Amino acid sequence: MKQLNYDVVVIGGGPAGMAAALKAKDKGATVAIIERNDELGGILNQCIHSGFGLSYFKQELTGPEYAELFINQVAAADIDVFLKTMVIDLSPARQVKAMNDEGMLLFNAGAIVLAMGCRERTRGAIKIPGSRPAGVLTAGLAQRYVNIENRKPGERIVILGSGDIGLIMARRLTLEGMQVLGVYELMPYANGLYRNIKNCLDDFEIPLHLSTTVTKIIGHPHLKAIEVAKVDENFNVIEATREVIPCDTLLLSIGLIPENELSQKSGVSLNPRTNGPLVNEDLETDQPGIFACGNVLHVHDLVDNVTLEAEQAGAAAAAYVLKQTNRQSTNEARPVEARTTLSLSPGENVSYTVPAKLTVPLQHAARILFRVNKPLDQAEVVIQAGTKILYQGKPHAFKPSVMEMVALNPEEMIHLSYTKQPITVAVQAVNG
């Protein structure tokens, strides 16, 4: 088994992995990227629509264009890239076992950045009754068929779920001459970004049916029809609304799941709400020296946000290694001080928070990311420790499809190391 030694090993060569690797390299670490596919870029390579890079690059790019900018930077940097290399094991001691055409490889890492991305939920996750015909596939698979392999999924298509991938595919399939009969969403609100509702559905007169779901799949060996029905506020089917819709293809856009089988092998604890690792303000997991970022940590709505988060993880991973090896610069070295770990948890109307804990006193501003669990017309963010309010935002509208961010400054947290109060993030409705 060939052994390789690096300061930072990044698992995953998508947008998160590349951004983390570049930032770690910029901080003075030796870096390797391990990617199972035969090219860098991850899912961006099949996302040929525009809308990427608006906040990070200040220009509108397609997915491949966004990826290419980072691929070129990785090529210009002294970063070792291992393509077509599958990681098969990850230990708490930060040893990565992988396999490629050359055989078995053992990476000894000073720090590891988990950037494996996510996968789509399938029919089995929501247990739709009926037969098991061909013609039922995830929206991401359909995207690959059309954009990469030049295949046509079907003629008459129904989409279940209003996630962004499903919305974008509704437009893409329509442009390719297929008939999208409608998008059906279980929740009483859309789960995708507003711009995708407008640009992908409204502009093409594709109907969006809220509080409606697929109740049966019909046909064998190929899909012939689906049955849909409306649901009440408790998500129970309203029997009188059952309707059969003839179609030959059903696309599922019903959510994404972070890829964390490797994380669990290393002993990393996962958040039961996000299925991503529990991390602190530096995006470090509860396994020292193992960091996480991007969709393996929690599902993002914009790749620009993935990039910013990954840069934070890459910088923190490099700092961890340089500190362990006494290689940090004089400016970066800090006096040793007692620090306390406080839990950070979701409060009223909040689904989850990243990070899930803060180490005080803070060494830098902490970015708190969260999502609400239902739409709110007028509400405000309130972050508090016990009865002490640390942050209170201005009232505005909130949507589950939009990830929110609040920055907590070290000065706002200065007294918490003495109180040891758990911190909650709430979004409270404002009357009037």
C-alpha cells in the first residue's frame, strides 16, 4: 500500500472541495484533493443553466463556467489531485484509505476537509404506493441524461417536488420539446427559490400545484400514469380530490441528503435534522482536525455560499495543522486561554443551525447559518443565551428555501464564557 503525507486532504473535488483546497494552500499547507470522478467540478458539470457566481464573481455564469474558474486555479496551484480515486475508509486518526487504478493508497493527513456533497432522495424515501415501472427517476438523473448524455427521458412528464433542481428541469425539458404537465408539491409553499418559480414555471406556463402529492404510480413495465391528490393541513389525503394523470415519466425533486457514510466511519457525530456533521464556528467536527463544508454539511441553495463556507473550512484546516506543527506565523500565533464550548440550537420557527456549537471567547466573527421551517411574512431573528439577547435583527420576510446568515462578533460573546448559557436562534413573528 502506497503511503502519502499531506497537511490537508480534501475529500471531494466539487465546488466545496476545490475552494477549501485553494484556501488551505494559500495559508501555507500542502494539499491533496481526492475525487472519485474522472474530472473536477462535481455536479456543476451538468448544470448548464446560468445563475451561478452572481455574488462571488459578480457575474452570471453557467455551472461548467463556474467550475472551470476553480479548476484552472487548482491546476495553477501546487495541489495534488487524485482523480478516479475512491475513498473506502476514514479513521479518527485522519488516515484516508483510497483505491484507484494504481492500487491501494493510504493518505496520512494533518487535517481533513469533508466535501463529498449530497445525493438525491429517491422514491423509497417517501414510499409512494404502486408498481415499479421504468420512467420514475430523480430530477438530477434526468438532468444528466439531457445535458451530458443527450438522452430524452420521456414525452409527457410530471414533476413531484418543487426543489430547485426540479424547477430548473421543468424549464429544460420544455425547451427540449417535452411536455411538462405540472409540478406537484406536498407543502403549502414552494421549496425552490423565487427566481426559479418565476423563470422556470411562470414564464413557461407550467402549473404548480401546492398541497398536492403523488399517491400512486401506475403501469408496468413502463410508467403509464400517476394518481395525485390534495392534502389537508395535517398532510392527510383528501379522497374526493384523487385524479389520474396519464404520463410516461415522473421526476422526483424531493430533497437532498448529505453524503456522510465516510464521516460516520471516522466517528463524526451527525445532526439528525440535516444529516450533516455537527460543527463549531470553525466548521470543525467533534473529531479533532476533521472539518466539513458544502452540501455534505447542510444543503445550500447557492453555490456561491458553498464557496464561501468551503474557504472558511480550508483556512481553518490549514491553521489547525500549522498550529499542531508549530508552523504558524508570529501574527497568527495567539496566547493560550481558557475557552468554553456552548451549544447553539434552533429555537422558535428555526429548522437547524450551522454551527451547532460555539467556542468562547470567540477568536473571530462567527457566521450563523439557519433556515426557517415555514414561511413568515414579518419576523425578526433573535439570538440569545438564557435571557441575554446577543442579536436582534430587523423584521423581514422569511422562506424555508432561503438560507439566512447572521454574524456574531467576539465582543457580543465576551461574557458567555462565564455564564455558560446555551445559545438559541429563533425567528419570532412580528405583529402588525
